[in-house]
Amino acid sequence: MDSTRSARAKAVEWIRRYLPCELSGTVGEIGGAVFAYWITGSLAVAAVAGTVGATVGYYAAAYGSAVRCFYRADFSRTGLARSLIAIALALRSLFIEFGPAEAVDSLVVRPLTFYFGPILLGGTVLGWIVAKILSDCIFYLFTIVSYERFSALLAHRQPKEVLSDGSHHPATVT
């Protein structure tokens, strides 16, 4: 019973962490692939554009979240120093958490699945849907291993801190 609750809690934690990034990446991925295919008619160009769109959309959301987390957690600095440290720590966090997964995903898995999916399944839309699901599964296998292994080095949302007067600390309000 305890392991089921623990597994369920982990799943909820991962969903909360990755869903905003996933939504942003999906918009970039499908938008990029559809636009490139519409302009060129080439599955190869669409596969590359979808991969680039997914990467840009996903990491824009992940980076923004990581910068906010590190900025809000730093009470020892102010101004430019606080911002620069938050930016540096966010970059480190993203490289550690997503680096291995991104290398495998963007260089091999996603372009191949987006190219061969429509060919093997006989339809562009169905092929891209299956390609996205398969690519995401492989990506998250690598990502979650990194997240669990190196969690202490990564950006985490700070819980809301309630002050003695009942208000929330301004740096931790989300």
C-alpha cells in the first residue's frame, strides 16, 4: 500500500513538473512540422522542423520555470547578482536534467520517428501522433532517471511560506 501511494505521488510530481513544458513543446512541435510540411511538402523537412519546434517550445517553458524557482529561492542577493545567479543555476539545472534525454531524442529518436512514422503507418497525421508518443516515452525515461538521480542540483518550486501575519512571503508566491 505504501509503495502504491509513493508511486502515485511520484507520478503526480512528474506530471506537475513536466506537463507545462510538454504542452509548450507540443505546440512548437506540431506547429513547426505542419508549417514546414505545408511550405515544402517534405516529410524530412517537417521532421526537422517538428524537432526544432518541440525543443524551443519545451525548453522555453522549462527555462522560465527554473529561473523563477532559483530567483525566488535566493534571499541573500538582490538586483543583477540575483538574476545572474538564477540564470546560471537554471542553465545548469536544465543541462543536468534534460541533457542526456535531449541528445538521444533530438539527434536520433524524434527525427527518425517523425520521418518514418507517416511512411510506416500510411498517414501523416497518424504517423506524427504515434511518433510523438513514442519519442516522448523514450525522452521521459531518460529525463526521469536524471531528475531522480540529481534532484538536489535541479530547480524546484518553493512551497508557499506563510508569515506570522497570515500573508505569503513575496518571493515564494506562485
